[in-house]
Amino acid sequence: MSTLAFSTMTYFHIYSAHYLVILYNFRNSCGGLK
């Protein structure tokens, strides 16, 4: 595996992890308002 592919994979994992956390927190905020 090349270094570029590895860094891209790492970046993608970090990005998707942040996205899931934001999505989860947003869903909890909406659920808490009900």
C-alpha cells in the first residue's frame, strides 16, 4: 500500500468518525426537544 493511499484511508476514517459524532449529537438534540 502506498503512503498516499494510507493517508487517504486515515483521513477518510477520521472524517467519517467526526461525521458520525456530529450526526449522533444532532439527532440527540432533536430528540431532546420533543
